[in-house]
Amino acid sequence: MNPAATSWLIATGQGWKLYVALAGFGGSLVLFSLALFSLASGGNRFVAFVACGGFLSVATFGWFTTVVRCPHCASRLVWRMVTTRPHSSWVIELAALDCCPLCGKALVTGRRPQ
Ligand SMILES: [Zn+2]
């Protein structure tokens, strides 16, 4: 595989953070689905499931925005993309970054952020 085609998240050893975030969002989706099923069967656990799903998704998002960093300047790149790009495309633009939008250094050649 061409190294240039590898996402910088993988190249800088931060790919696992993406999978943890996906697992967290998947878990919140399951909780929201359970809330709907609970509503259909009486609804006595609806609020608990929605509260847990909401907490899990907010916690996952908050964690993900702070842990993915530029290997050079340690800026919070997910947060940067969320706040500066359209909400429909920030994930794609984040994955496709070549250079850090703040310090301008190439991300793929970077090392793990400290
Ligand atoms: Zn940077």
C-alpha cells in the first residue's frame, strides 16, 4: 500500500482513537434504540436509556475532540475541524488532512503526539 494513501491518523498511531469513538457512538445508538423499544413496551426505562445514550455520546465526542492532536504542535485537530468546517464535511476533511491547519507541518510524517 502506498504510504501517502495512509490516513495521518493511522500514520501517527492515533487510528485506535477513531475506533474507540466509533464504538462509543455505536453504543449510544444501541442505547437510543433500546429507549425506543422500551417506549413500545411500556416506557418505564425510556428516560434512563436516553440519559445514558446522551451521556455516552457527549462523553465520546468530548473525548474524541481532545485526544486527537497534531504530532507537531499538539493542537486539537478534531475540535479545530468541528469549529471551522461545515458540519456535513468536517469528518471527511479531517481524515484527508495532509498538513496541520495550524502549524502547517506534514501530518503523515509526524510522530505520536506526547
Ligand atoms: Zn500542528
